[in-house]
Amino acid sequence: TFIRTHQRLLETGSLQVVKNDSRRNREVRTVEFDEDVLQRFDQNPRLSTRAVASEVGASNKTVWTVLKENSLHPYHIQKVHALVPDDYPERAQFSQWILTKIEQSPNFIDKILFSDESAFTREGIFNTRNSHVWDYENPHEIVLRGYQDRFSVNVWAGIIGNKIIGPYLLPNRLNGPIYLTFLRETLPELLEELPVETRVRMWLQHDGAPAHFSNIVREFLNANYRRRWIGRGGPVSWPPRSPDLNPLDFFLWGRMKTLVYETPIENEMDLVARIEAAAAAIQEELHGVNLLRRSLMNRFELCVRVQGGHFEHLL
């Protein structure tokens, strides 16, 4: 480009690209050179291409070329929730129960209200490794962290079919009585947009958080949902440590936080407004599609196949 050519003229007094002969001589590729690079990654697949380039006296680009020509590709390491031995059969049994119910009633999965709570803070989550600014010179972009004025909100949301219920703000310190009030007084209002038939036949799912497991909450659920609720101590037990089976964990929260934290948060009202706007935007994305249903089906089938183990690598 003109800018780079002009910069080269100022620095070298020439318009020609000056190549480093010593570097070029070291980068004459041979069969032995390629085998050396490949062997290093075969022994340790997590090596950095820059580190290998430094060790073999070549450029990072040359090392990348060797890897690509030999059909090697970089893959992100996935984070998964740690499981304990007792989790495996519970996860497999629950997934098989869901699949059996779907065989009996193909639309059964659309009757389940999956729910969860998630904390949204002022700072959110920022991954410097995946965030870049392209420019001719380093613009020295910064991200503000460590605010003295900190705040957070605890957000409840639900998904039934392709419909998002909520979001709704709960106290940061959630306990049984507060959660019971939410179930008794607030949730019915949030569900008013659903058809009456859906509400009558709806199953409620929540995880084993202490507030969800309190006696007064379970008594309420047994009285009002009969045997149509899924959770710790319920007629159908929700397998612990299974965010990979809940669409709010593996889809909604991540997508919502990506939208919420696109730019710095000014204050708590700004944070709440963004959460509501993000939920509306995601609802538009889900309108008329069954991506979540297909994803859930796939996850339950894979969970059974791996006998309750991790299955993210198969998705």
C-alpha cells in the first residue's frame, strides 16, 4: 500500500523491499526441515508456532506453511464442566428418559420450560486472545477493567420451544422464600403470552441450586406441577453438573453476554437495558426456527452414546 511504501522510503531510503538474506538462507525448506517441524508438534501438539519457529531458525509463516501443507489445523481447546463418577449414569439416564418421552410424544421437548439464573457484572468477560484491532500502526486500544464502582444483577430466564421467557431480575442473594414468591406470583405473569394449552401441559426444569431445593419450593412444585417438574429432589431428577444439557447454559447466556458487553457499561440501568435488548434480539434470531430443539435432541443422543460423559467433541 502507499502508506507502507512511504514508510519504507523514510526508513531505508529505498522503495524496494529489503530482505534479510540470513533469514532467507535459513528458511530453505528441505525434507529434513519439514520432518523436524512435524516431529516437534507430534511430540507436543500444544506447542506455539512462534516457539518452534525460533527453535528451528525459521519464520512463523514458514512453520505455518509446513503444518498446513501436511493437513494440520489449529483447534481451540474446549472448556467442559468437571464431572464426578456418580454423574455419568445420572446424565445418561436422564437423557434416555427424555428420548423415550419424545418417542411417545414427538413434541414433548417443546413442553419443557428450561430455566436458569446468571450473574451479569459491570465488567463482564473480555477475551484478549480473541479480540484484535486491525490497523497500519498499533492504535494501542485499551479495555477498562477494575472499576471502583462495581455492580451486578442476577438474571432469571427460561426457554420453552423457541420462546424466551423473561428476562427477570432476582436478588443477588437468592433464597427459598424469594424463589417461591417468584414461582407463585411472577412466573405466571411471564407465561401469559403462551397458549393456555402449553401452560397446562408445561414441565418446569431448574437445577439443584440451594434456593431451588428448599422444602417450601419443592412442596409448591409438587402441589402445582404434580409430577411435571424436573430438578433436584423432584419426580424427575436433573443431573448435577450438566450445563451442556440446558439451552440457557450452552446457548442463551453466552449469546446474551456477547451482545451486552459489546461496549463498556455505564451504570446499572444501562446494564439492565442491554440485557432486555439482547433478549429481544435473540428472540428475533430464534423466530420461526427450531435450532435449539435440534441441538437439544443431538445433545441427549450423544450423552446416551457416551454413557453420560463429555460429548462436546462430537458436536
